[in-house]
Amino acid sequence: MSLVEAMKDETKREAIIKDCLVLVDEEVAAKSGISGFAVKTGYGAVKGVKPGFVQEVVQKLLPEWAEKLDPIWVEGLKAGKPVQHMENNAAHVADQLLSVTDAKIGGAKSGVVKKTYSTLRGSAKKNVETAVPRLAKLMEKHAG
């Protein structure tokens, strides 16, 4: 099953969104050092835009992220190791996910969100690549 197919089931969609929010929180919490401080500060600023803002963003972007991830996931399914395939292609996964956010940031209404994204975009690929193992396990849980 693909992530796009899994999201057609409303119950699964809500569970996927919930798990994505946990993934983001865990990834941010795991950051350390100066760059980790920047990520944590930026995430705090974005979360402060309004209650539920991060969930709203995940809900809006998840369909496009799923479309970008599904071909990679399906390649892994054909090889019999989708999680490993995602992990082995972390740079490509990151590029696909960031292509969605890069296309959307111009339309963001919040100056805080635009400024934070601009500030953190340089290190975003590395941070997304680090999150791929958790993301692959999330996909296995919901689309595997």
C-alpha cells in the first residue's frame, strides 16, 4: 500500500498526522549544539504563531509529501526492503520533501514562519536526512 492510499482512510490519515507530529517533536528534541539550539528556537517560534499551527501545516502538506514519497517507497517495496531503501536514499527523500516546503513558503502569511524558514533552510536537508529512519518506520507502520 502507498502512503497516498493509506491517507484515503480518514482514521489512518488522522493517525498518520499524529505520528508525523510526534516525529517532528522527537527530531527537534534530539537536536543538540548550536545548530540544535537554532532549530529548537525556530520551532518554538513557529509553534507560537497560533495554537495548532504545526498540525495545520502537516495536514495541508501531507498529501503533497505523500505523493513525493510514494515512488521511493514503492521502489523499496519492489526490492523487498522499503525502510532500508528510504534510508539508503535519504538525500533524495529530503530533496523531495523540501521541494514541497520550498514551493509553499512564498505563500506563507506569517512573517515569523518565512523568516524562520529562511534562516534554517541552509541546514534543512541535513536535518531532514537525519529524520528519514523515523519517517521510513512511520511509513512502514501506515503503508507497509
